[in-house]
Amino acid sequence: MLPFRCALAFFVCVVATALALGDNWPSWRGPTHDGVSAEKKLPIEWSETKNIAWKLPLPGLGGSTPAVWNDRIFLTYGKEKELFLLCASTEGKILWDRKMSIAKKALIKDPRAGGDQEANEASNSPSTDGKYVYAMVGSGVLACFDFEGNEIWKFDTQQRYGAYKMAQGFHTSPLLDGDRLYLSLLNSNYHWVVALDKMTGKEIWKVDRPTDANANTESAQAYSTPAMWTNGKEKYLVILGADYGTAHDLTDGHEIWRVGDINPKGQKYLIYMRTIPTPVTTPDLILLSTGRNGGMGPGGPVIAVRPDAKGTIPPGSPFEYWRHPTGAPDVPSPLVYDGLVYLLWEDPGKLMCFDAKDGKQVYNEKRVTDAHCRASPVAAEGHIYIVDRHGTTVVVKAGRTFEPVAQNELEDNVSASPAIANGRIYIRGFRNLYAIENREGK
């Protein structure tokens, strides 16, 4: 047995090492599922020749955000008509890849040859608990692997639950929380919310999520990933799409509350009002950015819901903090950071800022880039990182004054959101994975 002083010194060393390593990024919205990182001393400026730890050429294309845990990085990609899960080291080496599925739709083409590829079937982002990695691809195949690449289980959600009917393909990612995976399966053929056992892939519960959305239109379809609300004691699941926002009890999936009046009824009904952004939750707030009419016209409502909400919540309900009838972006998910809400309009990139408590506008439509944006903004140490489709990252100082501080160019196309882990920013392009860090003194 170690003497007490030696044991204490060993414990301090282990703790210091753990703190030095920083946070992991276990899913596409990060450790707290909100796009916010606690990392310090991240780079503000970089280029192809500055502050790049390494640049890893990828074997295929994709739009999934990397999941990072200690020394492992996971992402999906497509090559020709096959879809894969890849594991790389944080040293920039590919460790293994595993075939997930045959693509259901079109061949994945190089965007340089004219293919747009924003709706590729490698857009669903993986997640990890530090022991296993869970990955889904646009064909509907969902699988679990250990960190050495051994398959634990795999199944096709379309075989189990029925064929999807989605205008842009299936891109929602499973939400990993505790011992479960949660799926939001909202498409024109059916609307289900599902809880799975993460160790077996077996169904724990499945609930119908009723909607009066027009089943023959894109408004009945959602690409949004589930979110989890918690205050540290209580928690429930939040689902957004098909003209409604809902909360679900984790025991059996029954509805706790439902937000409506998202899509106008009658002749003004928006048939292309797809939902792509993922809800953001804090202990005191649930933010629903409801989507945009197929990328055309003003966006749908942006709604701030009280976590203690119950039942049906119409506009003006005491269970709403505030509601803006329009303004939701088409693709990027919202960011809630230091009491402010940031919404990124994507074509071209414009940033809007609101007070999280009362919804009052702080600033409106500040141009950050001339290119359109598909990645969701992330935040760390007082800065917001916004990546556009052409590989440019604009760094904006967080706060009530719009203040860009850097514009950084990479030679790649990007639709994936950044991942921040262990002192680095990881940006996944269509051709390369970049590890970006402060290189001063290295």
C-alpha cells in the first residue's frame, strides 16, 4: 500500500492531468448538448499554415460533426455508394473504419464535380459514452461499436419501424443520455418517438406523436435531433418538428406539454416548413427555433418555453417566456450563451442576438459572411465560432455588441458543426479533418 503522502501526491497528479485534458465533445452539440464548451486558451486565428496541429485527408465525404473522447475521434463518411464509421486518433491517424450500410439514395459525389452534398447520407453525427460509440447513417442503419471497432449491435430502423418518407433524406442523430438512445422519427409515413437500450439496441418504449401537419408535404417531416432538459434533479425529452414542439416523460414517453401554432392553418399553411434546428435547453429555458419554409421567406416562430410547462401551450400562455412569430433559421441550431440567444441566418450568414429572459432584440442581422452557413455556431471562452460553407470561420466576441475579431480561411467545403475538445477545435470538411490549436511555443 502506498504511504498516505505518496497516495495524496498521486491523486493530485491524476486530478491535475484530468483538468489539463479539458472536456470531451461526445456528441454533435457537445458535452452539455448546447454547443457551449468550457475550454480555455483556444485559438482565435488560424489558416492552412497557422495553428494547425494536423490535417487528415478523409477517405470519403460527409457532413457529420465529429465526436471526441480523450484520444479518439469518430465520424461517418460515404464513399461511392457505401457508408462508414471512422475512428481516428487525436494524433491525426486513422485507426479503423467499419462499413455501416449501403446508401439508399444517390452516389456520394465530390462537390468539386458539381455535387452539392449538403444532404448526404453521412450527415447524422455519432455520439460516445467513452466506452462505446453509437452511429447512424441516412439509410436508417443504427449501430454500436466499442473503441476497438468491434460491432456490439446493429439494426435498420426502416426495417424495424417502416420506410421513411423524407424530401431531403434522413439526417436526425440519436440522442445518447445515460443508458438510453432516443430517436425522433418524424416523417410523412409516421411520427414516433423511441427510447432504446444503448447496450442492446432493444426498444424500451415507442410512442405515437400526433400531428395534423399535412402528411403530403415537407412540413410533416423533421430533421431535428432530440434534446434533453434537466435541472439536475428532473429531466425530460424535448422533440421538435411536424408543426409542434413536445416534451416527453422518460418513463414511458407520454407527453408532458405541447407547443402549437407554429405553422399557420388554412390558406396560409406553409407546406415546406421543415424543421432542422435542434432545441436548446438550459435549467431555466427551453428554446425552440422552429425552422423555415423550405429556405424561402421569413422563418417560423422562435419560442422560449418555461421548463415547468404542462399541457397545451398556445401563444401568450404563461408557460411561454416569449415568442417571436418569425425569425427562425432554416438549418443552424440556436446558441444560448451567457444570457443571450444567437440565431444564425444561413444564406448569406447573418447573426441575430436576443436577450434570453425577455426575447428583446439586442442586434439584428449582422453580416458575418457572404457565403451560406449550414454549421451551427458554437461558443467558448467569450467567443462564438461561425463556420460557412466555404471553410471560413468567423470568430465573434460574445456580448451585446456585435464585434467580429477574426476571419480564418481553410481550403475545404464545410457543412459539419465544429467540435471543441481538449484544447482544440476540430473542423470536419468534405475532404479533410482539421485539428486547430494554439501552436505558440510548440
